[in-house]
Amino acid sequence: MANILIVDDDEISLEVLSGMLSREGHTCLLASNREEASEFMTASNKIELMLCDVNLPEGSGLDLIKPALLKPNNTAAIMVTGVDDPKVAKSALRRGAYDYITKPITLNRVLISLENALRRRQLEIANRNYQEDLERMIVQRTAKLQKAFEGTIQATALTVEWRDPYTAGHQ
């Protein structure tokens, strides 16, 4: 089960979402504003998913998406909001949100979105790790090829010097 950060300034929304998800076995952390949410993300890189409202007291919850996605957090973000505006939804998705759910919510809709987001998050983390491993292998093999190339040049120069002692040292 997942560690989920729920960010909403509406206490009822926090209680409803945390109650629904807790009954499903998830651990929920609750934040009522961006500052509390940022503190949770800074204090713990164990948060796998953030459910966040768009409208928060001191600004937009959209601004929490990018920091959540960055390492070491790698936190998936789903916007759960009463703002039913296609432009805002597109903006959230462009910033990296995995889904955009409008209120009123249903348990089934939230659970489906949550499972999809967690699966996508795992795939993205695995892909990023695979790419980092490939980059390390390329650097190692490039160093080996460079060493072999230098050895080949050295061997060629010694062969030329051996065959023509008059021009030795000029290669």
C-alpha cells in the first residue's frame, strides 16, 4: 500500500479522501496548504502519491506538481479539485500531473486513478534507473575504447620506429 499526501484547504475533503484511502490500506498524510505539503515532501522521500487541490489559500496547488516529481521524491501527483476548467486541467497535465479529477469524487474513480498513477510512477522510476545504468555503461565502455585506441596508436608508432630507425621519435 502507498504513502499518500493529501493537500486540500477543505477539512471535509481531507477527511473524506483520507477515510476512503485509509480503509483501502493506504497511509495518508494531510496538509491544508502548500507550506505544509512542502514540509512533508522535504521531510520524507517516502511519499509515493500526492492528491492535491488546485485552489489553496496561498496560491495554486499546480505549483506543487513539479517539486513532487523531482528526485528524490519521485512523487506522482493527481489533482483532485472542484475546478472544472479544461484549461486548468491541461495546465496540470502539462506540468506533470498524472490525472485531473473533479469533485464530487467517487471511491472507484479515485482508486482507479491512484492505481494507474502508482503503476506509471514505478515504470518511470524503472525507466530512469535503466537509462542511468546505460549511461554508466557507455561511459565505462568509452573509456575502455579510448584506452584501446591509444594502445593501437602506440603500437603503430613503435612498429614504424622499428622498421625505420632514421625517423624514430618523429611519429
